[in-house]
Amino acid sequence: MNIAAYPGSFDPITKGHLDIIERASKIVDELVVVIMENPVKKYMFTEQERLAMIQQCVKQYPNVKVVIGSGLTVDFAQSIGAKVLIRGIRAVSDYEYELQQASANQTLNPSIETLFMVSRPEYSFLSSSIAKQIAMYDGNVDACIPEVISDLFWNKVKQLRKDN
Ligand code: ADP
């Protein structure tokens, strides 16, 4: 069975992530979305919240699973039987970072390949950070955030505003 892992922060999942998930799920037998903690990033949503949000979004794809990862991405991928890592590229600015990560992962585990998927033009501006920035100023995030998690997303934004 051809299993691929799609690792990322997904803080929160956006329509751009979801598009990559849908397209990748059509070319592999099983796609595992892996929520990874990047030690240099500060997150708005807990791992459990991110897990619940992604699960809501991928319900309709029978060959997509969502898990919380740990340790090195390549080690975690190997532990779930994935031989491929899917990553998305939006613009040239993503390329340098992604190339560095892919090369490091190749050195750590040459049996795991990184496959890059190019973002659709309508999602190429989209990132979790942009969605959060728009929301902080009460802007419209319909182009960014999948409808099924809209309430969860806004509840968190409002809660954070109250706490600050
Ligand atoms: P990370 O912290 O690992 O970069 P992200 O959640 O920011 O996690 O992104 C996970 C992956 O999804 C990355 O490969 C990123 O380039 C890709 N990605 C993010 N937004 C989009 C988008 N709008 N279109 C396509 N790929 C995207």
C-alpha cells in the first residue's frame, strides 16, 4: 500500500491545505495528515484543537487519516509506514525553506521521498498566518478557512481577544 504523510502545523487548516489534501488523496492509497510541533513556532490552537478541526474537514475522504506526530518527521513517517512526504509550494519564497527541509530529510532517511505539490493559483496567497491576521481585525476569512470549522475558528479568536 502506498502511504503518504502530509506533515505541517495546520494552525489552523486552511482551504489551501485542504486543496493539497484532496489532490494528494487521489494519487496515493492512504494519506496521513500529521500535525507536527515545530519548536520555533508559537501556536494559536492546541494539537487537539487542530486535530478536531482537520478531522471535520476531511470526513468525506475515506483514505485520509489525521494524527498528531512527534519527534523527527522522517522517523514518524517511517513509523506509520509512509514512504512519501507531501509538501505544498505556493511561491518561490516557499521553495528555499522546503528545499532545505527536504534535503535534510533525505540525509536523515534516504528511503523517504519528498513530493512537492504546487498550490492552485487561488490559494497561492493563503497561509494560516494570513488567516489569523485577517481575523484579528475582524476581516472576512471565507476565502481562507473551510466553512465546517468557521465556528471553531471564530470562537477561539473571540476567546483570545477576551483573554488579552
Ligand atoms: P509548516 O509549519 O510545516 O510549514 P504549515 O501548516 O504552514 O506547516 O504548512 C504545511 C504545508 O502546507 C507546507 O508544505 C506548506 O508549504 C503547505 N501549504 C500551506 N499553505 C498552502 C497553500 N495555500 N497552498 C498549498 N500549500 C500550502
